[in-house]
Amino acid sequence: MKLLAYKQYINLSFFALIFTENFKSKPGFSNKKPSAGKSRKGPCRTAVWARVRQQRYSAVIALHEQKLGEKMSEPALLVASEVYLKQGIHIGTKFKTKSMEPFIYKTRSDGLSVLNLEEIDKRIKTAVRFLASYEPEEILVCARRESGWKPAVMFKKATGSKAMIGRYTPGIMTNASLRDFVEAKVIIVTDPWTDRNAMDDAIKIGVLIVGLCDTNNITNKLELVIPCNNKGKKSLAIIFWLLAREYQKAKGKISKDDEFEYSLDDFIQE
């Protein structure tokens, strides 16, 4: 229907008027009618106009078809963009690393970098597909920063995974003799810098790492990056809420979004 509207909007008479005016000013095209008995040299003006109109018309229609096709093929976001924006998931820092530049949409006048919402959404979906290949008990969430404590605990509760909040004691994943020894095949860190001790242990034993990264993070030790504001409590809440909901769908525990029993507010650190 949209394409039909485009075609109806582009009226051939409109193009004819434009191209007539253009050709009037072209050398070799006179506005005077040829006198009787004299033959006109060159191509017929009417034929030229018709051919040009048709070419331009076809080009514009092709362009609209391409744009319409691209728009229709765009995957839907996991939540409305307004919801993402309200949680401040896209607000970065005044510092940006080389590895995070591909995820940055722009830099504001105040120096803050703004992350690309589509890239954030795309990476959350990729992370879900990755995590879905593991059982809940094989996933460990690490959150040193307080704003990530409740989202990590709620992710654990909603999925059945493991969570470690607060300070990570080196050796918890590598020393089986420790009382709080934990086994995992993949860990999610809320910040590669504050959770670097957990990352160091994971690297030693070959545990894969998913990292929530702000614009100032270095990503060379990560298997998968989820770009986001990893300091705000609301931003972390929506990240883990979506990861938990989509993980449950991927594992076949629920089939629809509204079947997920937890709300976004349940994941927000008070």
C-alpha cells in the first residue's frame, strides 16, 4: 500500500513540467517552432522528454521500493525505543576507547558519547542466542558495582543461574578447595574493569566472558560485548530483564513476553 501511494504521488505531468523547463535552457533546443518546409535536426523533443521522464520515474520508483523494502526488513526492537531511552541505556561517558567506537552513535555537545540503540538491541539478541546454548547452572553473573546487585540477583532468580555480587575473591572459580568455590562455563560481567578479578579467573580456566561495556571500556578479553550504560541502575535493570526474558523464551520456558512473571521494576536497584 505504501508503494502504491508513492507511485500515485509521483505524477508524470509534474516531471514533464520540470524537464520542459530544464530543456528550454539547454543549448540546441529552441523554443521556436520550426518554419514550414524546414526539417528539424536532432532527435524529436517529445521523444526525448518522454524517454527522460520514464527513466527518472523508474529511478525514483526503484529508490522508493528499495527504501520500503529496507524498512520492512528491519527487525523489531525487543522493547520500544522510548523505553530504552527512558532507562538511559544509551548514555555513555566522556571517554571512548577504540574498541567501543563502532557502537557509538554520536558525541553530544557536552562531550558525552551516545550509544547506538539498534546496536545495543542487536547485541542483546546475540547474547541471548549465545547464552541459550548453556544451561542456567552453567552461567554466572558477576557484579562488583552496587547498581548491578539487584539486576544480577533477579537474573539468577528468573533463570536459575548463579550470581556473585560485591567483591569477587580471586580463586573462587579456580580453587576447588575454597568454601565458596563456583563452577561456570560462561560468566556475565557488569563492567570489565570493576569485575576484572572474575575475568582473570575465567581466562585462566577457559570460561567464556560476556561483558556489559560502556564507551570507556576495553574489550580485548571478552568473547561478546553488549554496549550499554553499565553504571546506571535503570540501564542495568533493563539489560538483565531483557536477557532473562529472552533467555526463558529461547529455552522454551515461556512463549510470549507477557508470560514472563517479572516486571522491569523488579530488576531496578532501590
